[in-house]
Amino acid sequence: MKEIEVFDYSNDIMKELQKGILITTKKDGKVNSMTVSWGHLGIEWGKPIFVCYIRTGRYTHQMLDSGEFTVNIPLDRDKNGKLINYCGSHSGRDVDKVKKLGLHLIPGIEVSAPAIQELPLTLECKIIYRQMQESSKLPLEMQEHFYPSDKDSSFGINRDQHEMFFGEIIKAYIAD
């Protein structure tokens, strides 16, 4: 493991976020990873922060009650794109993604959520704040596109609202 200064990798993290990265959680002994492409990296309350946006109907949303997560970022998109796509199109309620994909988990250093060897750029985060988004404050065309009232939780884009999870980055590294 090579510890890193997270902001030295901010361009890499944000470029990969646009294509999809994983948020990994662990609760009651179960590990789940979900693809996200909404988020940001920055400073809040004088702390390095990664913010992810998770719909309330997602399995990961309930797993985040653990109070922590890891952010798993590929260094080789060509090699790991299918893995990220799979995690974004299958629910952890229905399938053990770690087992199905043969992921190699590395125990977290400061959190119980693991790093993933296949996606080695890792941010360990403790949730210090969470807040529901108010979609009613968005322009109508965005409300209709991102929160269509006729789509339930089983659809990718659906009526479920997003909650923002502010994770203080307490450890950043490239896993071996």
C-alpha cells in the first residue's frame, strides 16, 4: 500500500468519477459496491471531503447507515470497465457482487469497508454529514428527467430522491 495526498490525485479522481467509480460499504458483515458518477471532492469544515449522492431506494443507501465507506477508483479503465458497469446494473439485495465478480478485497485501515485490489486508488471515508436533496428546487426539466414520477426504484433513473453523504477522507492510498 502506498499512502497518497488525495489532492495530488484530484484530476484522476474527478475524470474517473464522470465515467463511474465504486462506493463500497460494509454492514453486519456484508460488503456491497455500487457504481456512482455523481459526487465531488473538496474541503468542508477544514477537512478533505468526498461527497457521494445515493438514491434512497438503493441497497447502498441502507448500508451507509454503517457511517463509513470507501471510494474505489480504477487506474486502468480498459481493464476494469466491465466490473464497474456490473456493479451499476445489479443490486446487492439480489446478488453478492464481490463473489460474482471474484473481487479481491483488502481490509480497510481506518474503516471496516474494504479497498478493492482491482480498483486500487482508495479513499477511506467516515460520514460526518448527510442531507436530502430537494429536487423541488431544481428546474422542472431536471426534475422530470432525473426524478420521473412514473418510475419506481427498480429503474436506474427513478422517482427516488438522492441523499448526499459527506465523507471525511481519513486515509488515501493506492492498494497493492
